[in-house]
Amino acid sequence: MIGRTILIAEDDRFLRRAAELALKQRGFSVVLAEDGSQALALARTCQPDLILLDVLMPRMTGIEVLRQLRADEATRHLPVLVLSNSSKELDVDMANQLGIEGYWIKANLSLKELGDRVTALVGKESHAADA
Amino acid sequence: MPSGIVLLIVVAVAAAWGARTVYRLRLNLSRTESELRTAETRYRTIVARSVQGFYEATREGQLLSVNESLAAMLGYDSPADLRDVPAERLHVDAERRTDLWRAIQERGFVSGFRSQLRRKDGRAIWVSEFARGVFDASGRCTQAEGFIEDITESVEAEQLKSDFVAFVTHQLRTPLAGIRWMVELAQSEQVSAEAASFLEDARVSAERLIALVNDLMEITQLEEGRLRSVAEHVDLVKLTADVIAEIAPCPASRQHSVVATGDASAIVFADPQLVRRAMANCLWNAVKYTPAGGTITVRTECDESSVRWSVRDTGIGIPLAAQRRVFEKFFRADNAQTVDTEGTGLGLYLARLIAERSGGSIACHSIENEGSTFTMVLPLARERKAVA
């Protein structure tokens, strides 16, 4: 069985690295994007099982990425979990309207909680045993 | 006939006295009438000339009377010009208008209620409103009268401040999340027992700092009245039980006996998450500042119009001079400082903001070394519907 792929769109390199390691430990395949436009391009080509999307990113905000994902037939269906460190009402409302699996504040999540949530969303990982 | 003369004199005196009384009464009556007229004219003048906008309106949205200020605030030529406009055209957000009438129906009044109104020229302004309901015999609010203040400028200034706070919060949270996650990764590695204890201390410190940033942000939003809140019917007895159950597993609370009593009809109209937070903060305070083996009593009592929710402990108490200040931002009493150095002085301030935001108040009563009682008073919901 093929492992699930998670796209992490995060401009902060420490958070990107920590999330990557935590998800790989659970047996997920991980694809990384450092800014909004990379995230959009990788979402189209990799068709990940879940996108962890930051909001405040260079070149294109997460909200704009989400808007373009939803406007494109090829990416409309991709599940997105917004992981931000700001909870501006406007962003939360907009993200909810565009369709997301959740809006979480990164600082309020432990890596364990993050891993649990990802697992709950995409189903049990297949390679956990040999990780 | 001496007795006849006496009688005559008595009757004459009585008649004269009576006439004088009637005259006096008349005089008083006409004086009262003219005073009333003067008072009414004065009242009308005050309302008409008030810098605040004034209105009387029906629930269906018909304006019965408005003053000059309100007409000017909304860009209309005269009160008569404004009076013909249906209220739904004045409200930018129809839902907010529903919220307003619902709150008046439930609480009898609103204070500092914010909404946006549309001017004649189409421009939206922010207003703050104080309004009181007029109720019919069946208890339905049919009309409201209220004062309205244009707060557009201060709302715009707040928006700038709030954007700034959001930015700072983001800038603080990102490296904090980095520390938290990296420490967690390190904790999943094999390290010496000593290093493991260092990592655990680092994790606890990072989480404390994150909680502090969250509290500060929440306080800023509450101070500005911007925190998103959803008012509904809340059963305070049920909520109390939830809060007690939440803190029960923690070691500090297991050292005390926690007793709760309550009136089943204690229903308020407020945001359950916020009220829960205020209750939890008061309860934590009692737990933290009571030496092991203490008793904490939570009471929920109703009178005709309000609910008194109180937490009484057998703790260290608050020195008299500090009692007035415990609800201030960042304030900590000297004796609190010696028991627990980690407190931020934000918990009770947050509880006060929430109580006030919910149309109520909070107070404390304490005797040093005997204990403290914190009492939150919230308006009782007018209709005590069954709460799911």
C-alpha cells in the first residue's frame, strides 16, 4: 500500500523542519513548499492527500493559495488544514468560506497533536511500523 | 347660647381652614402641573439638543421619534426626513439588528452595543448604542428607546492597534512554536536523565510563554470589544459542574474539597466559552491560594433579575489594601507573590472583562488568612428557556 503524501507549506524553516520530521516519523511521505506560489505549484503536480497551509507566506498568502486551489478543477477537492499563528477574523472567515478541514494556531499545538490530527484526516498511515 | 356660639366658631374656623387647605392644594396641584410641563419641556430640549442620537422605534423597524443629532449623524436634513426610513435600511448588517433586539428581549437593555449604520449618502459609520426595551403585558419587547453615539473614529484607531497586536502576536508565536516543536523532537530522542529533565523544563517554559501571549491577545480583543462572542442561553449550574470537572484531575485541586450548590433556574444570556473562562479563572485562584486541606464552595443563587455566582475559599486571603486592586491588569497582591511566583496578574482582570462584557460585574470580599469570596453577578435571562 502506498503511503499518504502531505504537502507542508511553511515559510519558517524551523517549523517546516519540525513538522517534516514529526510526520515522517509517523510514516507519511512529505513534500515541502517555502512560499505560497511553490505550494500552489506542488499541490497541482503532487496531488497530496492533505495540505498543511500557512497563511502569512512570501509571494502569495495562504488565503490566496486556497482561493486558487478552489478555483481550479484539478485541485478543488484537495483537503487543506490551515496552520497559522495569527487568528485574524477576516482570514478565518475567508478560509472557512473557501472550504478547509480546520484552522489551527501552530503555537497551541504540540507535534503529537499535529500528527494525531493529520492521521485522523487522511487515515491510518501504512508505513508506521517500519518508520 | 354659649354652646351654639362655640359650635359656630368651631364651624367657622374649620371652614376657613378647609378653604385654605383646598386653596393650598389647588395651588400645589397647579404648581405640580406647571413643574411637570417645565420638566417635560426641559427633558425634550435635552433629548433634542443632545449630542448623542436618540430614537424610539418599534420592533418591526418603524422609527417613532428621532432627534436632530441622530438625523445629522446619519446625514439626513431633519428628524422628519429620517423618521420615514425603515430601520432595516439603516442597519448595514441585518443579523446585527436581530442580535440587538434579541439582546434587548433577553436582558431588558443593551449597553455599548456596537453595530454599523448606513448614512443617507451610503457611507457606513460605527455606532455604540444604549437602549432599553418597552415590554407589553405578555413580556414581549415591542419597542425600544436608545441613545446612539458615532464611534467610527475610535473604531478605526482600534483597527490599527488590533492589526498591530495581531502582527506582534504572530511574530512571537512563530519562534515560540519553533522552540516547542524542537524540544518535543529532542524529547523523542534517547538522552540522559538529566538532559531529559532540562528538556521537560524547557517545554513547560515555552508553553507558559505561549499561554501568556494567548492571554494578552485575548485581553486586547476583549478590551476593544472585538472578541468574537456568541451569546446564548447558558445554564450556570451546568457550566459550573463542567468547570469543576475540568480542574478536578489536577493535583493542586485534589488537595481540597470542592463543593457546589446551585439554583436550577440560573440561566443567563451570554457567551458560554467566555463565562466558562471567567469561572475557571476564579476557581483556579481559589485552588492556588488555599493551603492543602481547604474547602472551596461554589454557589449559584438567583434573585428576580440576576444570578450571583460565587467562589469561597479558606485560603490566604487578600490584604485589605489590595482588595480594591485585584481586578486590575497585571496586579498581584504581595502575599500572592509569595505563594506562587508564576501568576501573571491577568486571570482576574480577564474575569472582570468577561463579566462586564456579559452585562454584569465582579467583586471580591476577603479576610487575610481566613479566605476570599469572589462573586460574579450576571443578569438573569428574561426568558428562562430550557438549555440543551
